[in-house]
Amino acid sequence: QVQVVESGGGLVQAGGSLRLSCAASGSIASINVMGWYRQAPEKQRELVALLTNSGTTNYADSVKGRFTISRDNAKNTVTVYLQMNSLKPEDTAVYYCNAVLHVGPVYWGQGTQVTVSS
């Protein structure tokens, strides 16, 4: 089992930056991919960025060049960061982190709100 906890959301003006953190603990050796998703009001949840164990990244077109996903491995915790620069009002959403195991379920965090004012 894996526990996933996000942090770092908040209110920022357009053009500003935020860094989100996602800490995964538990059976971290079983994690294959970690990713960030977001869901705006009345919209479906969408992929923002993901990072595989081999270091491969994938970004939504809407965030390419502005967002960067990275990872820090500790003994009992894996932390994935989402550095968000040049934020736009349309980036406003609840941001969720997930951990995808090699075999088994996908674990989600509780989400963190990001609000970008114009």
C-alpha cells in the first residue's frame, strides 16, 4: 500500500510561480510512475505531467515549457515536485498526485487547490 500526500497549493497572480510537492510513502519500491493531474470546476480530470522510474517525462501541451516535474528519492519516501512557472488563470484547478504501481491499484492524494488570479 502507498500513501500519497500533496502540498504547496495556494493563490498566486498570473505570471507567478508555485511549487507543488507530492510525498509517497509505504511500498514505494512498487511505484512505477508518479504523476500530476488537475481538475477545474465542471471539467474532467486531466494529465498535467508524469515521471517514470526510468526518468521519462510527459507533459500536457498546455503546460510544456512552463511546468517541470522532478523527483527526489529518500530511504522511505519518494517526493515528486511540480514546478509551475508563468502561471495563467486557466491553470486554476485542484491538483492531484498519483502513484501507479508496477502491479496493483493506483493511489491518489487528496488534492491541493491552485488559484491563479488575473
